Amino acid sequence: MPTREDAWRLLCEFTQNENLRRHALGVEACVRAYARKFHTDEELWGLAGLLHDFDYERWPNMERSPNAGHPTQGSEILRQNGYPEEVIHAILSHADYTGVPRQNPLDHALFACDELAGFLVACALVKPTRSLHDVETASVKKKMKDKAFARGVNRDDIRLGAQELGVSLDDHIAFCIEAMRGIAPALGLDGQGQK
């Protein structure tokens, strides 16, 4: 199985945008935390989290084609590089338009963490400190009601993700905040260097 270092190199090869790289790190942190919670393969789950959007910058798939663009293009690259089918299936299933059903805990965790990780970053960025350490579950839920805030984030997917994982929305938000706080410096969201 390819290592995390292999996955990071692949991500960096295909993704030049620093914010997309940070998104990958945030999703990876959340998915890894769920792997620990569920007592399963953290390295395998981490690969899915880190690579779920690695092809997005090259093939964004705004048409939402089920068999071209992101994540279909990337899945072929992952197969060529020896990534496990479990990782590839989870990546394909995180985009509903592929028609690949979410069938196992990894599929559900990746889907659940993807939109929420992005939303948590947006919540941190509007804090005066720009720190995840100042993001709380109640404020995240309040921001979810504001349709103008981070309008690109699908709130229904966040709710459905928690439901598919079998956890309450509050618990899911709190869990992912804590997971991402653990890598806040790598995300640029630790409040360091802020006035």
C-alpha cells in the first residue's frame, strides 16, 4: 500500500492551490479521528481523506459528470499507483453524482467530513483570531442557518453525513473541530501571527 508520504507527493503534484491542500489535510484529520474512534485502519482511512479531492484542481467537473472529471479521473490514477480499492471506492462515493453508493464506514466518514471540514475552516476564518480554537459547535450551527455564509458548502450534506455515521450533528461538529484543532498550525488556523 502506498504510504502517506506517497499520497502527499501525489496531492502536491496535482494540487497547486494551498487552500485545496489545506482542505485535504483538514478532511484527513477528521477521517483519521473517526478511524481511531471506530478502531479501524487509520492509515488507510487517512489516505482516503488526504486524496479525496487530489484531482479536483485539474478536472473540477462542474458539469457533475458521473464518468469524467473529478473524482473519476483521479480514481484511475490511484489504481495505476496501487491504492486499495477501498480508498478508491470511498473517494468515488463522496460525490453523489458518480452513482457509487456509500456502503461502509469509511465511505460514510469521508462523505461526512468533506463538507464539514470546509465549513469549519470558513467559521475559523471569520473569527478575529482566525483560530480553530475559538470555533464552537453552537456558533457553527448558527452559521449553518445563514445561507449567505460559505454559500458553496452544502448544509444538507453535512446533516446527512452525521446521520449516515449514526451520530448527532452536534457531536459530529464537535468531533471534527477537535480533530482539526490538532493540526491547526498546518491549516494556518492557530491564531499565530494574527493581530
